Amino acid sequence: MIRAAFESFRLVFLPTDLLLFLLLVSMVGFLLYARKREYYRVAWRQISARPLAMICMGICLLYASVALLDSVRYQKRALSVDGKRQKTEQGEPVYRPEVLTLLDALCSGLRARTEKTFSAPFAIHQFTKETVELPDGRTIRGYPRLMYGGASLTNPEEKWRRVAGLALEGLLIGIGMGVTLILLTIGWFTARSRASQKRTHERPVYSGLRAGGFLAAVAVLGAVLASLSTEYHVFGTDQVGQDVLYRSLKGCRVGLVVGTLTTLISTPLAILFGVTAGYLGGRIDDIIQYIYTTLSSIPSILLIAAAMLIVTSRLEGQQAAIASDTRLLWLCVVLGIGSWTGLCRLLRGETLKVRENEYVEAAEAFGVSRVEIMMRHLLPNVMHIVLISIILGFSGLVLAEAVLAYVGIGVDPSMESWGNMINAARLDISRDPVVWWNLLAAFVFMFGLVLPANIFGDAVRDALDPRLKTE
């Protein structure tokens, strides 16, 4: 039975998906490494002592979870008319051309319930007029009922009563899930405290309440949205009738991919060139300075536009999913090549200062190789700058995707992203009456990621920057 279940689909791997999971594995490895160093443990205690920073970290992890769910792709097995699985003449299975993700499976209701065109949030009638045929045979111009939004209502005047009932139902379910999560987290923190037999500045019950309270709030919000989405379009629908809430959730992956993969590309370049230039000096320093000064002098928008036009022309004729993913990958590459120069300058200046310390001079006197000195003595002492720049630069990259999509050189127009939603809303807000919910949804989801990322970045800066003596 298990074998038959696995044979009913096959996994599909795209380059950005593999890189995103590679980054996840790297982050887990860094966390395991950081647990063994007192410097990072002290920094974590400072961060965990700030409730707002922990809430913001939880929100960022929630966005990351949605992005990871949208990165696990699969194709279903094709079935014949009689329900049997199709096979080729060679006996190989045949799969459907449509590529789905786990997020699509979880949001199958939102994905399947498409209307004809625009509809406002919680609306039961279409936003635009069309010719409607009455039961007596007459035709008039009016606002027809939606196929799915409020379809269970027989009396349109009871709409808000039904909305309140669904919200209350979701609230009760969310509260039940939240109480369960709070009890589980309190029990986990208590068992962990007894197993470690270490005294902490905070009781495990308080730690469990804080962590469980956030999970409970997420559970309540998710349950209310899920309950309302069963009968209504919470954020309305777009021009082709697609649910805007579903599009906003799909945009999380593009925002996270642009922010994380660009960082994955730019950070190693900045570390390599910055530490090398600062420590070795001389001609190598002059060459590296010339390289990053030249790159900084080129307008980034022109570099990105030229690169994306070349990439787009080479992708003609390829499958839509592969072409859009390749374009997204090259966008991250171009952004990474153009964004490492600022961090490189910071690392070069910090390395110039750190190399004058006594332990570096002692290592040179004992004949330690330059590569080992850079890896063991210089790099650990500039990592706080790297971590701070990564977290604070992430929000700028998420906003950059929206700006690039707005000017038409960002991700593929067929890919769901907040930038494409804003670009489409640019035309919608010029209508009369105004279609405002596309822009609002993209703004809410983008604001909900960028603001917590900045607040958490400030907390990381305060904890890791040795120049800020935060207790």
C-alpha cells in the first residue's frame, strides 16, 4: 500500500528549490556549531530575553515554513478514463504535466475556487457588471452572484452574520489548538530544564508560556483564516478570478528565495575578498579595491536589466516552470554579484584593524600559514559584521524584488510574487471604481516580513556587535 502511494506521484526538483534546502541545511549546521561556543550562547540569551525580538523571529520562521512548503514539488500520476494508471509502451509511468507543491495541496480549496473576474473581499457579487439573464427570460446589466463566494447563502442580507459565525467557529478551534500548544511547550521546557539540571534566569513555565503563546496566536489566526476561506474570498479575487490570499501565500517563496539565495551568493564573495584584501594588503588589496569600486560605479538597475534581457532571450522554447525558475535563479545571481561590494568594504576595514592584534602577530611569529590565520583568527572576529549585514540586508532584497518586478525586469510575470501583484495593481488602481485589494494584500504580506526582519536584525546587532555592551 505504501509502495502504491509513492508510485502515484514523483518529486520534481528545480534549482532554486535545491539551493533553498541547501541553505536550510547550512543554517542548521551553523546553529549546531554555535551551540558549542559561549560567544553565541551569550548572544542567544540576550536575544531570547527580548520578547519582541523572539516574536519577530517566529514570524520570519513562519514565512520560511510557507516558502519551504511551496518548494516541495511533485507531479501526480496520469489516470485513464477507467481510472487505471497510464503507462508508456515501454512500461514507464505517465505523469500529468501540471507541477504542484505541498502548499498547493494544503490550499487546494483556495486554488480551485476561481471566479470569472474581480470580486471584493468577502463579496458575494462580482465587482464588474455583465449581462445577466433573469428567470423570466429578460436580460439586464448587473452584478451576478459569485460561483463560490457566499454560495451557500440564500439571503444576501445574512452575509455578515455568516462571516461572524465562521470567524467564531475558527476562533474556537484556534483557541483549542492554542491551549494544547501552550501545554505542550510548557511540558517540553519543564522536561528540558529537569534534564539539564541547570539554573536559568527564567522559569521554564514562563519560557513555555512565551513560546506557546506565539504558537497559539498563529494557530488562532490560521484557524480563523481557514474557516473564513471555506466560503469567502478573504482578500478578494484578481482579474482572472484567482484568490488573492492564495497568490499572497505563493509570493512568500519568491521573497524568501530572492532574499536568501542572493545572500548565499554575495556573502562568500564579500568574505573572501574583504578578509583577503584587509590581511594581505599590497597589490592584492589594490586589485580587489579596483574590482569592487568598478562594480559599485555601475548602475545596478542597468546591470540587472541587461543580464535579465540576455537570460530571457535564451529561455525561449523551454517549459514554463523551468524557464521561470531559471530566470529567478539568474536574478539572484545578478543581485548577488552587485550586492557584495558593501559588505566587502566593511570586512576589509575590520580586518585591517584586527590584523594588528597581538594574537595575529604571535601566530605569524610561530610560522602559521596565512590561510590558517585568516580562517582561525580573522574570520571569527568579523563574523558579527557578516551576520548583521545578512539579516539587515535581507529586507532590502525583498523590497528590491518588488521594485524590479514593477519596472518589468524582475521574476517571470507568470510566477506568483508580491512584485508581480504590485505591478498588476498599478493598472487596477486606475479603474473606476478602484480595485484596491491586490495592492493591500501585497503590502500586508510584504510589511509582515520586512518589519519583523528589521526588528530581529536590530536585536542580533545588539547581541553580536562587540562595540555595543548590551547586558
